[in-house]
Amino acid sequence: MSTPQIRDFKGKRVHMIGIGGSSMSGLAGMLVQQGYHVTGSDKSHSHAVERLEAQGVAIAIGHDEKNVQGADVLVYSAAIKPNNPERAWAFAHGIPQIERAELLGQVMEGHRDAVCVSGTHGKTTTTSMLSQMLMDCGLDPAVHIGGRLDALGGSTRIGSERVFVAEACEYAGSFLHMHPTIAVVLNIEEDHLDYYGDIQHIEEAFYNFCSLLPEDGLVVGWGDDPRVQKLLRRLDRRHETFGFTADSDWYPENLVMGDLGRAQFDVMYRGEKRCHAALSVPGRIQVGNALAALACAHALGADMEKAADSLNHFIGAHRRFEHTGDIDGVHMYHDYGHNPTEMRNAIAIAKEQHANHVWAVMQPHTYSRVKTLFDSYLTCTEAADYTLVTDICAAREVDPGDINSQMLVDGMRAHGVDAVLTPSFDDTEAYLRAHWQPGDLVLTMGCGDINLLNEQMQQHGDTPKAQA
């Protein structure tokens, strides 16, 4: 049976299950702007739900078959199983269904160029950099990112049919529904092993993704990643690399890590200087992200000086090493990182902020990820001075009963990490307020709802002083 096409439902009712998700909420916003009647449901209320409700989208909290009644087509994400009551009702009553990744691929069709940014980590930041860059260069891109960018006023943008920029997530093979003309591969690491099983299947998925390119398509890959190098050798597509040495096509020269870990460097392309970049976002890892974005902008014909100037003013997407405020003289940050490499990178950036002490607050995400990457979690916060671990965020999973956060804490302590279990947000807040000192930095990390801890603490404000 052929997949329904969203364009056939223009002006009709599109019901979206899990509408509060980062990608789903963005797609919902795009459909609203394009004249579709959008409704949705989600398991809980969130800021994304609030923003859609402000646009007139009716959203039910909780999944119930009555939510989908009267819909013309249903959209669901890979996390929504066929036995979901709304999907089951749609099956029983002949309502066509479109998976989220298929919808994104359909929305992408019709654009002359499609830049799809893939990788185990760094996708949102790189996609955001490139999107802002192309807007500032006058290329009027359509955009879909998995986070919120102030320059977009959200996570999506309806642009011209010249170029579409989108994150390309590998989970459940989602990126295989895309139609790239430029495919970016930032890195290839172990993740989503509940779906892929092993790194070999992950590598094969990235190969299949890049093979979607037309014959004149372009791969932009991280030249310092052995798995990406292996991928590029297999492909019969044109490619350019970015990295920290002249072995790559794009690389920095005269690299200086300045105040608070912000990089400045000359942008080199095959031995020639193309522009100078002075980044406003901290961290050495951002140099690679910036080079990847610049390589794409160059391939699309953007003015490189304007592109570099745009980078200079890029302040980052929300939930990507985002400063959420100060409490008791302590600097509060949040990062979306949820696998060990991402957490390690975020803590490295935190250490560059010259804080008194760095507190890493980890919300592990999904039981399957914790089980498959368990050993890597045990040392990923070792650069922090103190580590707090909350209960595991189950997300789409059911507790199997054989893994928990206390096991992580025990393993961390065995590796010399000063780790403490603080199961709930209230427990975590109480521990922090009892132990932190002015000048410390707290970094909460995870892709679940751990960002709400920052909000909770900001709402409570400074700790009341004890009465003498």
C-alpha cells in the first residue's frame, strides 16, 4: 500500500500523535502555516504544546481514540506503536497514516537543494548555524531543526523552494525517508542500539542515507572520524571533508581559543583562506560544526564573508549549552546531550567557563540506552567536580527492572567519580542548594524533561537566608 501524500490533505484535518516532540511540533507549525487544519495529542503538557495551542492547534493530553475521530489523516512518530489507541482506531476506520520521517521527506520535496545534517551528535547546532547563515546570506531557506532557534522564532521556517535545511536523525532509520542533495555526516558513534543492535548496522544506515544522494550530490563529512572516513571511501559520490588539519578540505588556521572557550580562526579551503570566523558559542567542538556549516554554505553559493559574519553572531539553539540564569551566585546551564560523548563534550565546555566548581546533573535517557552504553556513562562526567544522577527518563520505554540509576552511581564511584543519586528534581534541587557555593556552575544534561529542573529552580529563586 502506497504512503499517503500530505499534499492531498491540504485544508483538511491532520491529527498528530506525540505532537509535543521536537520534530513533530516543528512539522505541526509548518503545516499550520501552509493551511492545514492541525490537531494533536501528547502524553503530557509542555512548552511546545503551549506554543502550538497559541497558534490555534487543539491538543488533547493523553492518548484516546476519541482524539482522532473526524481526522482525515494521522501523523505519528517512530515511538508511537501500532497498538496506541489512536493509531488502532485509525486502522479500524480506514484513516490513512504517515510516519513523521515520511512527512518530513514529503515536505522537503520540490526544493532545488536539500541539506540534511546527520550524525550521532551536533545535528541541531550545525543545522542552526547553517540556517541562520543562509538567511543572513539572502538564500531564504526552508528549515526544520530539532530545537528552537531565536533567529527562526522557533524550530521551522517556510522559505523559498531554493533550499531546504533539515536535521537527519538516524533513529529507526528515519533519515532514509529524506531526499538530500547535500548530506552532512558529523560523526558516527554507537547509539540507538535498541534499534540497530551494533555499530556495524549503524554504519550501514549512514551508508544507505548517503546513497540517497543524486549522482551529482555532495557528502560533507568529518575528516577526523575513522568511521566517516570509511564511509566516504565506500561511496561513489563527490565529497568534501572538514577537520582540524590540512588533511581535510576545510580546516582552521591560526586557531585561538579565547575568552570562555570561544574560538577564532581563519577558515581554510584546500590551502586557501576563505574567511575569518570568531565564534560566539563556546567549545572546541563548535569549530567542527562551524566548518561543516561553512562547507555547505559554500556549496550553495553563499558569500563566505557574510556567512562567517553570521557565524560570529550565532548564539546557539535553546537547550544546547544554554545559560538559563543565576541562583545564589551559581551559573545555571542546560544541555540536550544524552549519550556519553555528548555529555563529555558539554562538560568540557563547562570547564572552559572558569567556574569555581562544575556540577554535572545527569538525567539518563531510556533504559535501553543506559544498558547498551553503561560502561561509557561511568566516566563521561569525570571532568566535573561533582555529579548528580536522577532517575532514568523512560521516554518511550517500560522499566525492564534490571537497570537503574543507583547502578550508574555505584559504577561511577568505583571509577573515582564523585557521584550521588538524587532521584527526583526536588531531591536534586535540595542537594544543590545545600552544597553549592557562589561561582559554581551547574550543568543539567539530558533530552528528557531535565530542563524543567532549571525552570523550577529559577522560579524558586535565591535560597532564603537563615534567620540569625
